[in-house]
Amino acid sequence: MNPARPRAGTDLCALEDIAEPGAKSFRFRAQAAMFAGVVVRIGEEVRGYVDSCPHAGWPLSALDDSYLTRDRRHILCAGHGALFRPLDGECVAGPCAGESLSPWPVEVQDGRVVTV
């Protein structure tokens, strides 16, 4: 396991800090290790994913918090255009069709997004 991955109960942000619909990136460092995650918000639901495309292992976005397509219906991998459903992370178009983003469990508790 990545030592930089935040422990369960880590407070990430207020739900209102994530646009609706929208996404927010998070980076954590522990010594030489780094963990990159993204939280996607659709309505009052949130989903967390490791910020890494299953096709090539690249970060999904070159810009912080810029993960969704223009119509806000999919997560877009900026590297090669793969599209992922925001609520389950499944790739529905592109070179990794049928694969999924790695989940990073998060939930809303008292208006705050926290890791679980």
C-alpha cells in the first residue's frame, strides 16, 4: 500500500468546495511516496478515484480540478481521450474501454468529504 495514501477519516474538504457537477484533485506526500486522488461530485453524491488512467498510468488531468468533459457527463483522460462514468469509474470509450478507475473510498459526513 502507498504510505502517502491518506488514512480513513481524513477530512478532505467541504462538499460545497467541489462544483456540482465537478471534481477536485488531492495530493499527499509521505517522504518519497506520493498519492494523487480525485473526488467527483454529482448532485450530493461523491466518488473518489486514484488519479491514474488504467490504460497508461498517467494522471487523468494536466490541470487541477479539470477532470470532467465539457458537458460534465464523463471523466476525461487528457492523455488519450478515454471517457469514464463518474459514479462507477468504468471506461466507456477509448483505449481502456471496459476497464475502470481504481476506487479511493470517500463519503460525505456532516457536509465534509472524508476518506473511509
